[in-house]
Amino acid sequence: MGESTKITVEGSSPLENAIKVAFATKDMQSVNAHFGGAKEFVVYKVSKEGFELSEVVKTDTEDMEGDDKTDFKVKALKGINIMYCESIGGTAAAKVIRSGINPMKVQEPRAIEDILKELVVMLKNNPPPWVKKAMNIQTKNDPRLERWTVE
């Protein structure tokens, strides 16, 4: 049966309203692995204040088949808000989304640090509503909310 190991890293400072972002990687530096084939996911906490390494999730699903692999990886990534990968199949993407993880595909291998910096900028400015929800930030002053108010 597959093996999952989480290597937790103690952070130096608490990040308020941080989201957890996982990256499918072969080298711990870049998003360069397919979701189904990834043997490691490096996880960071990301907030307006910055980012810090949270944990490394090592998954070995070589001796598993089909849906068991996907179910195993989804379970191992419990608590993750966003997961970046090179690619992901439709069935796997549906399972990831149902578990509360937002999958993000990169067009080509990208440096994890570059993506983390982009996420910090996005969080400082105006994150989309689904990110605000993940961060437990109340959406205020959003004109779109008026459409759903009851008079």
C-alpha cells in the first residue's frame, strides 16, 4: 500500500489569515510534476505578510492503481487550500475540488518562489472571494454583494 509522510517545519513567526498552498515538485524548487505522478508536495503558508515553509508531504503511490492513487493523494493533502501542478486529469481535478482544494495548473515548470511572491501581492491587493473565504476574511465593500441582498 502507498506511504505518506508529512515532514512539518516549525515557523518562525505566525502568519495571520494564512492559506496553505501545495506545489507538486520533483526538486523542491519548481512546480514540475503531474498531480498523479508527484511523489512530493512542498507546502507553504502564505499571507499578506509573506510566506514560510510549512511541511513537505511525501507520497508514494507506485504500488497503487487508478482511483486509489488519487484518493490517497487527496487525503494526504487534507487542509490545503490551493495546489499547483503541471497537469491534472479531469477525474482527479473533480476529486481535488470536492475535497476543498483549488487545483492550479502551470503552463510550464515555474519556480515556486515566484508563485509565492505573486500570491503575496495578490493577497495584499484584492484577492478573489474564494481566497478571502479560505483566509476567513469577511468580504466588505464588494458591489457584487448588493445583488444578493434581500430588501
